Amino acid sequence: MAVKSMSTRVEIVGRSAKCRGGSSAVDKSAYISRTTMYCEYDGKTYYPKYSEDLVHCEVLLPPQAPSEYQDPSVLWNAVEMVEKGAKAQLARTYKVSLPNEWSYELATEVMRDYVQRNFVDEGMCAQFAIHDSENEKTGQRNLHCHIMLTMRPILEDGTWGDKQKKIYILDADGNKIRTKSGNYKCKTQDVTGWNSHENAKRWRKDLADTINSVNSEHGFTRDFWEHRSFAEQGLDLLPQIHLGERASAMERLGIHTERGDINRRIIERNTTVMKAKMLLVEAENQLKKLVESKPAQTVIKATNEVLDVIRAMVKRKGRLKLPVANNTYLKKISNRTVMQEQTQIESFVTKHEIETFEQLAEFKKKREPDFEKLHAKREAIIEEIATLDHWLYLYDEMAVYEEAHKTSKSLKGFAKRNYDKEHDYELKYYDDYRAELKGKLADGQKITPKAWRKRKAELEQTLEQGRPEMAEIVVDLASVEVIEHNREALKQEIDYSARKLEKVQEQPKRNEESL
């Protein structure tokens, strides 16, 4: 198992020039959500710089927050308008890398839980957006999450509270100390505690623990995510510097930048330090690829138009392209990089004897009902398991106080009154949990935790047994999505090349006309 150092970055969005996260919360929200937004504070309309990499975007709110803040435009405009200072801090941003093996659905579920636990439960409003990009030059994927957090607390009436409060400095007698200007000496104190430097370490550790736990649960055990810095781990490695938005965009296009060159030198230096270990991992990976890339034995017809598109795209790009947006089935697959491999997609085509795009569409039309039927069945099982889980939770909570209930029932008269008075807390909670549990059950249905646990185990086994069938259907339909996306991408590539050629051919004519 390789150790993977976590990549995270915390920044402040604010109107001061010192804030590296940007100067407008609306602008930042538009950037991570890939939507156009109007800012009421500065009167500007902010446009998203990219649109192809958005996987999911969502706003989570504490209970007392106004419901209209679910709209990120409303939330961050409210933040902008409540801050009057020229150097006001508007939002905290937190960018984190995620395992590329995760499916989009898994990433969304995990990050929703992570954001809720670490930020929203603490009283912050949070917007998170999951992106998945691909380095055009190397093919390396980059699944990551942007999180935006409010810095003011929301009061019980739904209004914004203060970020800081004034604390007067007192003398030995407890009196305020007046300054030469006539004011009193004072200092400011953080109201929320959200600005503590220890928070970043806590958030980072919780994220690493969460990722490792999820990876272990789903069998992704190739990497162990380490939250500690290289120095904290005792490793003689250098961290890479932050590229910034402009440099990152240029690097994605294959254009070297000064900051990118610095990172390349750091990578080269770190590679030397870890050479032996990395060579071993690389050798294992190469061996695995060789084993998995054995040529298919099926004879492939030369007239297959679907295979022609696949091969033409691989010839141009070295691999197949994956749709990030507008995919229903690909987002359910964890190891998406496999779906970029020519052998994987060609194997699907030959297995199902698909030769034309009409046949591909027909295959999709026939396969989708299989997915819908099985998906509905599995959702019903999952819903029943959730119901049983809730019943068992209420029962377990009730059982904590069951002894007090039994003792109370066994007593009479003065002894019972004394006991009930002394154990009012336990008896009340027993009654509350029992009443809530009975309210969830059908009329006449008994409380049978043993039977519930048995039924839950049976349902979980049924889910597990049906997993291969569901996986096969999802991979089939995801393969269709990949082929359709590459057909469109190839058409755009060809159209672009044709237009470029036309311009080259027209240039001499323009030169002649100018003479």
C-alpha cells in the first residue's frame, strides 16, 4: 500500500488585497458552481471560466438559516451585503483532493456527510462543488472538491450575527483603561472559534480518516491517505507550491509556466528521494497493465463503424475521452480510468456484436429497462433496510433505560414514587423512545428487534448477491455513454481541423488580393 500525502488548501475570500482566495464571494461561488451570477454589492456579473468539469454542486444550511439561502446566489449576495468594510473577510474556501477511484455518487455522498459534520453542524452555511478534470497531456484525472464557508454565525431569528466582540482591558481594580485619545483600551475576540489555526489540522485529519475509512469499506486499498505534512512524517520531501488559476489553466494546455517548472524540479527531487519505492510500485503497476491488456481473441471486422470511431479517437488522443457532465451511468463507476482504455471498450463492442451506431442505440434502448427494474428493486430493499435501522436505533436507545422502567413497574406506593422521582430522566426517555418507536410501527405490530436484525441481514445479503448483475448493467450502459461521447468529440475534432485547413488555404488568396 502506497502512502499518499493529502492535498488541501484553505484561503480567505475578502476585499483586502492580502486575501489570496479572491475579492468577491459571488465571483468565487460562480467559479466553483460553473454558473453565471450577478453581485449586488459591486454590480458586476461573474461568468464561469469552465463548464465541463462540474460533477455536483450543493448548499447545506444550519437549521436556523433562511431557506432561500439554498440558492448560492442568494446566500453569497446576502454575505456581500452584510459586510460593509473595505477590508471585510467574506468567506473561507477549502479545496481538497479526492481519490480518483471514487464514483461521482460516492464522492457526493461522502463530501455531503463531511461538510455537514465539520462545518454545518458547527453553524456555518456551506456550498460544496465536486469537479473532475483531466490533464490533456498526461491523461491524469483530478477528482477534487471546493468548499465555501460563511464566516458570520446565523442567529436563531435567521439574521447574521457578529464575527467578533469587543473585550475591554481592565486595570488591577477592574476598571476600564482610558487611552490618550479618550477611548478605552480593548481587544477583539472571535465569537465562533472558527478562525482557530487548529481547525485546518482537524479538518485535514478528519478528511484523511474519512477517505481511508471509505476506501477500506469499498476495497480501494492501493493508497493510504496521510494528513500529516512531510516534515511531520519525518520525510525529507518538499511540498509543491500552489500554481494559481492562470498557471493551472496554462499547464493543462501543455504550456510550461515558471511556477510549474518549480513544481517539476520539486517532483524530480522528491522522486530521487523515494526512487526505490516508486520503482517497485511502478514495476507492479506495469505488470498489472500487461496482464490486463492481453489482446482480445475475438476476430474484429474491419467494417465496424463503432470500432473505427474508437480507434480514430485513441489515435488522436492516445486514449478515450470521458464525459464529466450529462452521464447517468458512468458516474456510478468507481475506476473510471478503465473506461478510457481501448481494450475495455472494444471488448464491450465485440462481446455484444455491435457494428453500427444504430445497433448501439438499440442496445441501449433494450438495456436501460433492465437497469430501471433492478434499480427500483434495490432501492426498495435499501429503503426497507433504512426503516429497520431506524427501528433498531430507537429500540437500542430505549433499551438503555429499560432497567429503570422494569424496576419502576415492580415497585408500589411510596417506594415507587420515590424511585420514579429519582429516576425521572431515565423513565422519561424510556417513554419517549418507546412512544416514538410504536408510532413508527403498524397498528398491532410488536417490537421484535431479533426478527428485525435477521430481516436486515437477509436484505443486505440480497443486495450483495445482486451487486454483480447491477455492476454488469451499469458498465454496459456506461460504455455506451463513453462511445457516444467520443463519437461527438471526434466529430468536433474533425470539424475543427477542417476549419483550420480552410483558413490556411485561404491565406494565400487574401495575400494576393491585398496586393
